[in-house]
Amino acid sequence: MTKPIFGRVILPERTWPFFIDLLIFGAGLALFYGLLVIAQTWFGPFRPAAEISQRPQALPAYAANSLLRMLIAYALSLLFTLVYGYIAAYSAKAERIMIPLLDVLQSIPVLSFLPGVMLAMVALFPRSQLGVELGSILLIFTGQVWNMTFSFYASLKSIPQELREVARVSRFSWWQRFTQLELPYAAIGLVWNSMMSVAGGWFFLMACEMFVLGQRDFRLPGLGSYLQAAASAGDTTAILWGVGTMIGLIVLLDQLIWRPVIAWAEKFKFEQVESAMAPRSAVLNLLRRSAVVADVNRTVFRPLTERVGLYFARPIEGPKPPQSLPAWRRWTLRVLALTLVVATGYGLARAGLMVAGLNAAEIAEIVRGAGATFMRVMIALCIGAAWTIPVGVAIGLSPRLARVAQPLAQIAASVPATALFPVVLLVLIQTGGGLGIGSVLLMLLGTQWYILFNVIAGAMAIPTDLKEATSIAGLGTVDRWRLLILPGIFPYLVTGLVTAAGGAWNASIVAEYFHFKDQILMTTGLGATISQATDQGNFDLLLGATIVMSTMVVTINRLVWRRLYRLAETRFKLET
Amino acid sequence: MALEEPIIEARAVEKFFAQPDGHRIQVIAPIDLAIYPNQIVALLGASGCGKSTLLRILTGLALPSAGQVLWHGKPFDGQIPNVSIVFQSFALFPWLTVLDNVEAPLKARGVRAIERHKRALRILDTVGLDGFEAAYPKELSGGMKQRVGVARALVVEPELLFMDEPFSALDVLTAENLRGELLELWLSKKMSTRAIFLVTHNIEEAMVLADRIIVLDRNPATVRADFEVQLAQPRDRRAPRFIELMDYIYKILTQPKREHKPPVPETTPVVSGESPPGKYQMLPHARPGGMAGLLEILLNRQGRDDLSHLADELVMEVDDLLPIIETAALLNFARLHEGAVEITAEGRTFAEADIQTRKLLFRDAALRHASLLRHIEHALKAKSDHTLSEDFFRDVLDEHFSEEEVQRQLRTAIHWGRYAEIFDYDADHKRLYLTEP
């Protein structure tokens, strides 16, 4: 097949096709070997107490393990997102249940399920390491999937009417509609949410990897367990190596995966005019120039998509598509729905019985804990807001400062807070601070960045003409903040605070109760109650506390955050 | 009319929304319409009159509430017939190159890559886009984008080409150029399409292109006129017959259809909570300021001007001009007569008054002639605290208009009410307040 050459040939500035191709080939081979090795350990027998090495030489293997867990969890999330989002967007009946469900699921603090899920998975696979691995993957999955699903669903719902009509009049098959309209339209939202999700995933991964329950050691070989082991032993060199690897890995991922993907996704932007500031990526340029990639694309990928496309395409004068079988499908759905209802009812009844078995002391503990954790979350948010608002506004309003500060803040934020917990604890113990205050610090560590980045974005979004108008009007500092800056950043601030609050609740599970150097550090709090109940095998208490925490978070979301959101969307929206 | 068999035929096609109380909001009244081969048919009407909905019903994209659409004498079987649509917004896929955009419908029809490629290149060449195959839509100007839209529509060799305001998003010169090119393709038979169905609100566009013009009235959509333009192509816009027909269309579009107009009651006190009287007339969506501008212009022209002349001079299309004129007419500041607009004595007083007096005059006129404003004022006065929720009026209007129209009616009413200082609106609490005198 001869392909005509089109006008816009881009002459590369420099080409090292051979070097690049070798590099890509080598990378593929190495990846395959790594997968084999990891698979061997995963399907190997269960080791009750993991030996976590502190030698820096062990780090590459640990990093690979952590990375693979992330990858599998992310792949699962993506699959779930596409299926769930698709069904919710196209089935009006399912949508009515699926979207509220998604909303509740996304506001539940995932880590409160960590102890329960781990125990369940180990019980499910008592003989192999797979149980613990699956448990951690499941938790990362539940931590990162919801916002991706929401984004995909929202994108599908907002596809312009006329593009849909083009697809229908042109008689697109569902496959063509999916690949040429729906997926491209949703691509940018999916990419950004994937980035956020994976960043959040590190947080959960670290928590999972260093998980210890009473006598049972569920630690998984990975970066998180390495850091914890190093901190337990007070080995500063190992800590530095671990944190360095962590940062390196995240920066590498950013450069090798996210940046190229973002630059590539630029073409899916739904705009009719070319924007001047398009993101670029050197890696993407390399890949685009690579002969191997081009070859694979031409000989494998393109013919394959062509085949699939033709398979689904309808011939011009084709027969009518056969009618689906409504009768059996309707019945299957009914049976499924009934099973679901019965199972839910049964589960609820059993849970109710279990919680009813709580004694007064335990209930008092839950209530006290709930109050304490609530206070801690609030304090963490206040402290976070107190320093991030002025700093964020300063960065956002000064392009010069932003150029320096933003990359630094991004690196600082990219380190999952849970990875630093052991290190912070080590410092706390040495300085004699307790976990009561320490846990606030730990929450702050993980959540302040959300506020900071949102405030920066908000300050940057304040229109120049408004800034000029306030300068001309000669407003004082107080008025400037009251009339321009605070209303301007308000919607962003709300978004940041919501995310931060969610993160803080999650962090309480790991921050209020910690195994460290063969001792248990804990303070009063709902998170501590959950962890301790699991430790002691007190499932009634575990269930009760988990329910209380989830209910609290969902209720606060509904009563406070949602209202603020609405306010932000109506009154404080800057419309152009 | 042509003796041939119609390609598409609509029989008593109508669209309405049934309300829970059994009440119906009619968007399109039962319409019979047939499209014959070898014709460019223009469907002309003001925006929001239902012409786009009619187009979608004809293509099979939307279903009529009642009636039937026949494709070569047979009802649709769920498959969209071999038609294409050119959209006002171009509706190109921004992530596909020009070539991929044009190939997409062929791909959907299972055409193989080599053949697809050949046909796409040929049609791109026809519309003058050779050399742009690898470009993305965002790199193209509006005119180029619409050329891609036309190429994508023609590449499947549709029997019937639908165009939904295809040139409205383009600047005047580009639109004129594309119209010429389309006509060229059509007259020289470079497209295998057997008929074109063009939806537009631009009278001149219809006059330049169409062999047959169907004028649609709104609320609900009804065919007001359906005639053939027996003028040779290319048409001379200064020819007496051309101008005559243009004026004729203006006259149709501006003449109120009396049989649909409800009688405006003189004074009907309404107490909140009671059901409102009869039907509301529809408020035209124009701002008081726009109307004042129009009246001033009329004053400068000895109080009278032709509509086509006014539109031409102001470079406004009927869509933008009509609501303003209708507002003036509703408030009795101007009169429509034989395609001309004439200022009344009240209008003259208004145009010569200062800002505060204008507000008073507007207030009097609005309360006398606009039943919705009068009703709102009465309802607010009847309440002891002089305030009512927006939802109350929304519910009342719901019985008369579609959901979107209710929104627009309320917005216009609030705008007029604020200008006339009759009532005010609190957007935070969504409540209307009687303005304190």
C-alpha cells in the first residue's frame, strides 16, 4: 500500500533513531523480566512476617514491586471507569442509582476499610502472598477510581448534541462512536483525573505496605515498608535513600508517563482555535520520531484497528440489526436486582446485630474518638488554610514567584504523606512530642498541598482587569482581600478544602495509631479506634467505628461542603 | 410542483410536549411537507420557531410526536436514510485530521481503507481543500472548516443533503463566498445529491439559493407560505422581482397571525394563588434599550421605514431585528404595516423623553399591554410582604410555554420589570419583590 505524503512534514531537529530504538527495545525486555520475577514472589507461599531489608541495593526491586501494584490498581480503575461510566451515562434507569452510589462511595474514607479488607483477603488466599497483594491493590483501586469514573461519566454526558448527531447520521457503529467520539472527548478529563488518582494512590499504597496488625505482619516488600523499616531502626542513611528513591520514581513517572500523555492528549482538547501555550514533552517527541514505534504502529496497530472498525461497521445496504432478547434480559435483570436487594438487606441486618452488641464503654469510646478526630481534622484544615492562603495568593499573583515556587511545591506535594509518617514519628519521638499533636501534623502533611495548589490556581484565575480596577480604585489591603482576592479564590478554596478534608479523615487511620519499633503509638481518635479494634480482633467495634466515620464524612459533605460548592458555583463564579 | 415522486415526505408531522395535567405544549403544528428531486428547498423562519426540530424529524434523528415521515414512500425502519447534515457549528471532530474527519462516515459504512482514502481525497479536491488533508480542524479558518463539513457530508453521496444554518457562524464575506461555491457545485452537478434542504433565518440567503421557499411561523411552527422562486441562476439581487419577493417574505414574517393571538384583556386583577386568566401573549425577547434605539432611528427617518431596508442598513438579521420591533409593537410604540414599521404618537413621546420619563412611559405601556408583567405586579401587590418566589410564576407559565421558553419569558419579564421599576429580582433567593416607590 502506498501512502501519499502529506504537506506538513516536520523536520526533526536531531535524530538518533538507532539509539532510541535500542533504548525502547531494551526497556521492553527489562520490563518483561521484572514482571516475571515479581510474579514468582506474588504466587509464592505466604510469609507471615515479611523481612524488609534496609540495604539500598534492595531498593530497585522494592520500587518495582510498588510500581507494579500501582499499575495493576490503575488498570483496574480504568476498566471499571469505562464500564461504569458508560452504563451510567446511557442507561437512564441505572443512572438514577449509579450516580448517587458513586457520590457516597467517593466520600467514604477508604483507609477505614484497610484493616477489614486486609484480613478478608488473607483469609481468602491463606496459602499465598497473593491475598495481601490483592488486598493492597483493592485498596488503591477504591482510593483512586471514583473521581476517574465521575470524570468519564460527566464527559459522556456533555458531548455536544451536534457531534452525537454527526455520529448517528454517519451511521457510526458503537465501536466507532466509542473510539472516535466518546473516548477522545473524555480523554483530557481522564488523563488529569488519572494523574490525581495515581498521586492519591501512592498515599494508600504506602499505608498498605507498612501495615501491621497486632501479631500479624502484613508488610509487603515495597518502598513503604522499606521506609518504615528504616525509620524503625533509626537508620538515617536508609531513610534518605528511601525518600530519594521515592522522589526519583515520582519525578521519573512524571517525565516518562504523565508529561508525554498530557502533551499527546492536547489534541483531544475540544477547541476550535489553536492555543498558544500547548504542553510539550521531549519524551513524546522521541517516541514520535522512533522508527520502531512507527513500524509497530503501521504494521500492527493500524491494520488491527482497521479490522476491528470494519468488523463493527454496517454495510450500506445492510439488513436490520436483529432485535435483542428483551424477555430473558429483563428477567435476568430482575433476578439480579432482587439478589442485590436481598443480599444488601441481609448484610445490613447482620451488621445491625453486630453493632447492637457494642457495650456502653465501646460506644463512649467511639463518640469520644469521633469528636477528637473531628477536631483534629478541623485544626489541620485551619492550619493548612492559614499558611497556604497567603502563600498561594502571593505565588498566584506573581508570575515571577510562581516560576520558582510551583515546581518546588509540586515535588514536595508529590511525596505521599504516608511515606513520611515513619520519619516524622521518629522525629516526634526524639523530640518528645506525643501522637495527639503528632497526628495533626501527619494529617497536615498530606492535605495542605491540595489547598495550596487550588489557591494558586484561584489567584491566577483572577482576571487582570479586575486587579487593575481595584488598583485604580485605590483600595487598601483589607478591602483588596475582602472584595477581590477572597471572592476570587473562593470556589478554588472550597475545592481544595473538600479534597483536603477527605485526605485528613483518611490519614487519621494511619496517623492516630502506629506500630513503631515494636511498640504501639496511639492517641484518642476514631482512626485509632478502628486500627486498634482490628488489632484486637474486636469486629463489633471495628464495624461500629467504620460506620460512624463514613456517616460523619458523608453527612459533612452533604451539609457543609455541598452547600459551599453551590454557593461557589452561583455567586462566586467569574463568568466571562 | 414537480411531478416526480418525493424523496422524503412528512405527513401531519407534529411535535408537542405533554404536560402532567394533560395540557399540551405544541412546538410544531401538524405539517405536511414533501421534498422533490432537483430542488434546493429553503426552510425559513425566526430562531426558536422549530425549524431545526423539523429538520431532525425529517432526517430520522428525532421522532415526531405524531404523524409519519416517509422515505421513498416507506416509513423509516430505524435506520437513518442515506442523508447527510451540514451543521451550523461545523461539528467536526477536533482530534481527527481533515482527512480522517471526511473518511469517518465511509468507515462507518464499511468502506475499505484504500477506497475510503481515494473517495475522501476526491471530495476534498472538489471543495477546494487539497493540501489540507493532514491539518487538524483547529488550524483552519471558519470557512475552511465548513468546507470540511460539506466534504464530510458529500463523501457518502447522500441522496438528500440537509443544511442547518450552514453559513450563520461565518462572517459576511466568507458566507457569501461559500454560498456561491455551493451553488456552483449544485448547478454544475458536481455533487450527486438529488436535493438540498436548507434551514436558515436569513431571507436573502434563501432568496439567493433556493428554488422553493417554505416560510415557517412560530409558536407553534406552522407553514405560512410555500412557493417556488422562479428566477434564473445566478440571481440579481437588484432585480425588481427579487426585491418584490424579499418584501413579500418580510411581510409574512412580521404580520401577526390574528387567529392565534389571544385577546388582551384590559384589566384582570389576579390574586396570588388563583389560576391566571387565559393565555399569555409571548414576550418578545428584546431589551428596552434596544427598542429605544430603534425608535430613535425611526424618529430620524420621519417615523417610518421598510423592514428590509432597516435590516439591511443595520446589518441585522430578522432574528435580531424582529424581537425589537415586536416589543415596540406590543407596547404600542410602533406599528407594523405592510412590511414597514411606523412609530406611533406614544413611541414619539418615548423617543423624545429623558431617561426617567422613558422609564415611566415604559412602565405604563408595559402594565397596560404586557399581560405577564401586569399579572406579576398584581400578584406581588396582593401579598402582604410584596414578594413571591420565582417558582410561583414559573409554575403558572409552565402551562403555556415549553420549559426553555418559560426561562426566557421570565428573564425578559424580569429585565423589563427592573427597567420599568415595577419589581426587582433577588437572584440569591430567587424571589421577586415589588419595587418600593
